Amino acid sequence: MYRMLKEDLGKKPHKIMKRHEHTEHHERMSRTIKGFMLDITGVLYESGGVAVEGSVEAVNRIRKHGYKLVLVSNESTQPTTLLVDKLRKLGYSWLTIDDVITPVPAVIDVIKTRGLNPHLLVSSAVEDEFRNVVRADKPKSCIVVGDAEQNFSYENVNAAFNCLMEMQEPKLFSLGRGMYYRHNNKLRLDVGAYTCAMEHATGVTAEVVGKPSLLYFQSALQRLGLPPKQVVMVGDDLNGDVVGGKAAGCLGILVQTGKYQAAWANHPAPDFVARNLAHAVDYVFSAQQ
């Protein structure tokens, strides 16, 4: 017995701390919650077009119980209208474009407000969205980098690099800062990886329009009409969703779907780590009772 006690005293109280942290997180979750922010890819559906198991029903429960809801995504490979159509076909039939925040419309608003003329490094599917702000007869005054998919060729990336280097007052916009995501069960480099390369090569710091930008989360809170302490952000990205959401004052739940990595399980940022959205909703509802 003495030997066992001595060994226990020599160990760090890892499990005790874990329970203590869990209690604190549960107490925070028990405060009045009135709204949800949900990531889309990896939470509602897997990139490639299949709804995450249980997510359609979980969203319906959120709405049935009267919670406010907004979808907050860094999706920049397709117009928001097409994204909404895709989600509706997957079972989220109530969804409208007003329920979704994506970075392409947001960055276009920034470009219009500042009177900029962008050089685009984005997916071909969203290039036409910029038709009213791109002027061929004027010098380029900023670079916009989105998830360009196949357009991330050496030629295109190098052209954007040279354009940025030639600007007297270089401006670089990144539509999110995610490093990778899961598509058809394989990981793919995301916009953040290319943005980091551009920053490193040019010395220009990107302005992020998308998660984890504080302004992006604040726009979502404005859409909900709620203070951050009454909102839970649910996502599969530790930094973009959970850390970003908590920096805005929200609670944060990390789900083990999408791009989730097992190494994130013991990170202190999430208030809860759920198996999926359905499990996250169960946890919030139980804490509210």
C-alpha cells in the first residue's frame, strides 16, 4: 500500500485536473444559451457532399426548441447560393441565404468600401462573384486568396506573388486561415497554407476575412442579435472555430467529425469535445436543464 501511495504522489494529478476542468466547462455551458453558430463543412456535411450522420436531426432540434441559429463558414469554393442549394438537398430544407455567412460576399463588401481593385487567386466557381469590383483598366491594388483548388497552380500563385510585390501599398486578403480540410476522406491543403507562403515570401501580413477573424465572428453575432456569452460555436477546427469563437466571447464545442485530430482532445480551449453535432446539442440541452 505504501508503495502504491508513493507512486501516486509522484504522479501529476492529470485525471483530477481533467475532472475539475470538465466541471468548470459544464458550469459555463449552464449559463443561459440562446443561439448557436455552426460551422458547415465537417459539421453539417462532409466535403464531397454527404450529410454528417445525425446533423440534420440535430439542427431541427435546435430550431424546434427556439434557439437562434446562423451558419458560419469559410467556404470559398462555390457561391453562397449554390452552397445553400446543396445543403437544402441534404435535408436542411429550411435554409435561406440569410442564414449563412461566407467570406466571398464579405470581402467584396470590403473591396467596395475601400475602393480597391483585386487580383484574384480563387476558385473558378466564384470568380464571377467579383465581376462588379474587378477593373481590367486599372492597376491592381490588392490580392484576394480563397480556396482556389485546382487554380493553386505554380503559375497562378507566382502571378499573385509578383502582383503583390509590385504594389506600392500591398494589401493581401485571405478568405479564412484554415490550413487543411477533409474531402472524400482525405486531407487537402486549405487557403491558409497558401496565404502563409505568400506572407513569408513578401513580408505582407494578410487581413483575414473569415474565421478566425474577430470581425467575422462579430458579424455573425450581429446576425443573431445576441451577446456572445449566450452563444455556442460548434466546429471541427480547433483554431478557426473554437479558439476563434471563444476569442469573440462565445462558448466553444469541438466535434470529432470533419478535420478533427485526436491530438486536439486535451486542448484547454474547447468547453466540450463532442462526437458529432448531435452529441454537442445533447450536451448543451442537458446543461440548460
